[in-house]
Amino acid sequence: MNRFLTKSAAGILLMILASGCTSMATQSSQDPNVDLTRYATFKIESKSQLPPHLSRRIEEALQDRLTAAGLSVSEKPELLVNFYTIVHDELKVTETSTPTLVRFRRGYTVWNTYETDVRQITEGTLLIDAIDTAANKLVWESSAHGLVARGNTERNSKKIEQAVAKMFATFPSTSAQEQ
């Protein structure tokens, strides 16, 4: 009986720890027939539904990554970079069962009590497309999905930086090729 309670407590602790650790999922892909290092210029366009200060933060992060990769801003770009955002609220329902040892006349039994936790969370998705303007063809795309901190601009700015950094981790650098 004691082993049962220990395993249940360990399971509940694991669930609590796992629910507290939020990670950002990212995914990137590129056209295998296109050499991204041949592009020299870019322009960023936004299809964001975020407040203007967060949209600017995304644009700044994108511009930093693209210029670090050796590209420069242009009004007649070779690469058009679009970004889109999707933000939605969701209810997260977590039910936990807690075993309680109850004594009766003829012995003991385990009685489960249930506790339900309902929280509203905000999830956000950032989508980035890079389009070859000459061929009008998608050559690279990436997405990031994670939790958004409501009303916490500083924390969201850091999350934007982290998301864009993860998304561009595999983006090739033209400046490395020139050296």
C-alpha cells in the first residue's frame, strides 16, 4: 500500500513539473533546389495582428538576423520576408487524482479525490515566409509556437528574440561564405 502512495505522489509531482515547463516549438524548411546564400537583399512585410510595439520588435529581430546572415535591406529586394502572427486564448483543464487512505471497520481502502484546475492561457504562433521576388516562389519558411505572457511586454520581447533566433538557427549565412 505504501508503495502505491509513493508512486502516485511521484506521478503527480512529475505532472506538475511537466506542466510548469513550457517550451517553444519551432520548425523550418527550405526549398532544396534553391541556394539561399545567393540572395543579397531583403524587405520585410508584416501581416501581424499584434500591437504595433510587438510587431516592430519582430521586425527588428528579423532584420538583425537577416543582416547578420549577410543580407541588406532594399526597396527592390531579391527576398521578400513576410511574417504573420496568430494569437488565441484557450482554456487549459488539468484534473488530478489524489489517493486518500480511509479506515473502515474491517481495514483500510484507498479513496480517490479529484481536483480540477481550469486556467486561461494565451498561445501564439509566428510564421515567417521568404519569397524569391524574381520567381515569385516560396524558398524558406519557419514557424514558432508557444505561450504568450499577457500584459508583459518585456517578457514577450525576450520570447520574440528567442523564437526568431531558434527559427533562423539553420538559415545559411552569406557572410560566412564570403570569408
